[in-house]
Amino acid sequence: MNAIAPVPTTRALAWCLHLLVAGLLALAAGRAAAGGGPHAGGAVAAAAVCGLAYAAGPALPRVERSRRAAALWLAAVGAAWLALLALSADGVWVAFPLYFLQLHLLPRRTGLAAVAATAAAAVGGFAAHRGSFDAATAIGPALGAAVAVAVVRGYQALYRESERRRRLIEELTATRADLAAAQHTAGVLAERERLAREIHDTLAQGLSSIQLLLRAAERALPGAPQDAARHIGQARRAAADNLAEARRLVAALAPPALEGATLAGALERLCATTGARHRIATRFRLTGEPVPLPTAHEVALLRIAQSALANTVRHSGAATAEVALGYRGDHVAVEITDDGRGFAPGRLPVPAPGAEAGGFGLAAMRARAGALGGTLTVDSAPGRGTALTARLPLGRPSGPGPGTRP
């Protein structure tokens, strides 16, 4: 069925059509009554019957839902109209709203045929009342039919275009919602990966250090209580540092090691702390002229150094290690070297006896460097130690700015 969904504009047009039918029927009945012709009473009665038949349509929901019901209703209205047309020439004007009804409620071809038949009946009835037929007699009903067809077809085309645009907008809205959901999911996964790296490079490494210190204290008892106490004190300080890291991680702020300090100072303290807690001589070396770095660069380089040193302590069996921070014009680099047992770069190193298997390690370090456009390289071989270098690109800042630390 060609019925159009009732929107405010459609309802307004429907009421205009109802008023037009009522006005034209009232006009025909009033002129017949005022003329006092032999068929005046019949014309008034026919107009009333036509009006009642027309009024029954909007009250019947099936007329809008069923083509059969619509056709039967239009046939009833048309029969009453033909009776009115036979009794009064003024009934010809009621044909105009009938065109719209037929085009709206009937299938396309059936509607056009009904309009043509209604126009022919109007022309014939009007010619019979005039007693003659000429071009002027046919122009009115034919022109009205042509206008009705053009208006209805134009309105239906506009409605179809409006529906097409509405569906397009709904598809775009759904696509935007899907894209937003995908971006949210990607953000969640990226944040999970970032937190995993943070936890691995801070909390997990700190807990591993505490575990090693407590094992050292355990081995020192009962023969060397002073050494055991020293190891326990170092474990307590490591636990305090870890607690600070955890709080700072939750607050999503910079590492406490960088608060009020430069990256070089934080790395130097890291070397001192590592050398004090473990049996490994750790040195720090600075080369180049320091320049202000974005906080993200400082955090990434510090975390990489922490993770690399933790791996050195846990896996390499090294006696010495060095952390070198170098400012090299267009990039900054942190290099961690040791004289340990080394490993094949294509494989993860075998954990030292008593140490736990690794987790994110090198993959997390590479991800940190890659996220800032940098690189991470590993140079190692069994029995030849390890050199790990993280390089991050630098702009040419003229001074401290947003996202940089003086």
C-alpha cells in the first residue's frame, strides 16, 4: 500500500483534505438548497450521504492498512459522489479531493486509472448538466487531475528522499557509535598494556628485588645477623619505594624518582640503589649537553633503565653494570651494559637459579620506545655480556614548554 507514515506534515495535509471535502460538499448542498430546483432535496441528501461515507474512512483503521478496505471505501464515496454529480453540477468540484485520495490509497497504476475514470465522470456529468460538450467543459476536471497527480508524485518523491536521508543518518549514527565503541575498546586495551608495562617495570621489579633481599637475609641467618639486618633494612626501603610507585601509578603521575630531579639524577640514584641492594657494581655516566625532555620521554627512559637493570640483577650474573645517558643532538639514548653471561638475542635469557621466569621484559621496553617513535636494540652473545640501548628522537626545543621538564 502507498500509505505514508503519519508525521506532523502528513497529518496537516490530511486535515486540509478533510476540510476541503467538507467545504465542497457543503457548497454543493447549499447551492442546491438555495436554487430550489426539482432535485434540490436529492442533491442535499446525496451530499450528506457522501459526507458520511467520507467521514467513515478516517474512523476505520483498516482503510490505511488494507488496500482492499481502502478500495471498498473509495467505491462507497465514489458512488455517493456520482449520485451527487447526477443531481447537481456543483458536485464536479468534489472530484478534485477524490483524486488525492485515490492516488494516496491505491496502488500506482490503479490510482492513475481511478483518477482517469473520476475525471471522465466529472467531465461527462458537467457536460450533461450544461447540455453541451466543449473544450472548456473538459479543461477543469482534466487540469485538476493533472495537478493532483503532479502534487502527489512530487510529495511521494520528496518523502522517499527524506526516508533515504533518514536511513542514511541512522546508518551514520550507528557507524559513529560503532567507531566510538571500537576507539573505546582500543583505548582500554592500550591503557591495559600501558599499566601492564608500568606494573612490570616498577611494582614487579621492586617486589622481585625485595624477594632477593629477603632471601639474602635468610641465607645470612643465623651466622651473620648484621648482614641479615642490613638486607632486611634494604628490603624495607625497597618496599617503601614500591609503595610510593604504586600510589603514583594509581594517581597517574610521574614517577617519584623524577619529582624535583632531572632524568640524570634519577638514573644516578637508580644505579646507587641497585649497587647498594645487590652484589653488583653499578655506575652512571652522562654524555652530551642535557636538554629539556618531555615528561613521557623521561618516564620511558627511566622505566627502561629500571627494567634492564632488574633483568641484569636477576638473570645475567654480572659483577658490574653501567647506565649511560647520552644527549646526541637529534636524539637521546640510554644504554645499559653489563659483563654478565649474555644470551642469544633471538631468545629470552635463561633465568638465574632461584629467580622467577620473566614477564613482559624486552617486549615492554620495545613497546615503550616505539610508542614515542624510538628504537630499542640489544647486543649480546653467550659469555660476552649484554648492551641494551634505547633511543628516542628529539625536536629542537628553545626552552621548557608544555609537557617538558626544566
